[in-house]
Amino acid sequence: MEQALLDWFRTAPGDPDESGAPDDDALPDDVTPPTRTELAAASPARQERLIGDYLCQELGRVLHCPAGTVDRHQTMTDLGVGSMAGLELQRRIRAALGVAPGLPTILRAENTHALTLRLVDLLGATTAGAPSA
């Protein structure tokens, strides 16, 4: 496997390149979580897709990288999620979805799919426990 030489002083997201132009891969201004209504109307496979896409967007924000570059097959640790990033991710998920897995669950997740499935479970439990209107 080849190693890449990285210039740490010139790799911050949003930093201008040598031309002075802003980075095209700057972080999105907003992340749009799926709504409860949207999740309730979706098939289980679609729910997983919606929550998985949202999770990658939040991981991109927390890790300061474009959501499309988040490798869905890596562990959270391999992605660079430590305790501080994990707490931020947990806070963002809770604010957006009303539920969040515990920090140990986030940090020990095998990959984004495993964390997505945990979120689907938490959302399902919350919906099942809620009184119907």
C-alpha cells in the first residue's frame, strides 16, 4: 500500500487552494434529517437508506469532510470518530431525530450500517411507545 505525503498546514476543509479560490468540497451549510412522517411512510429498506444517508451527512460535518467521502465500511474509530467527535455526533443525532445511541455504541460501531440499524431500532421503539393520535 502506498503512503501519501500530507501537508497538514494546507489540508483544512474550506481553506483556499494556491489560487486563493475557496475549497469546492466545503462542508454543507445544513444537514437535512428525515422526518418522522417520511420514516413512517417508508419501507424498512428505505428507512435504512434515509437514516444511513443522514448519518453520513452528520459524520461529514463532525469530521469536517464531504459526506460522500465517508467510507461506510470503516469502523467509527477508523473514520476518526473519537470521544469528542462521538459526543458531537450523538448531540446532533439527538437534536435532529429525538433519539441517539449511547456514546459506547457510537464508538464501537462496526460501520455506519451498524449504527444506522441501531438508529432504526431506537426510532422504531420510540414510535411504538408513542400514543397514537
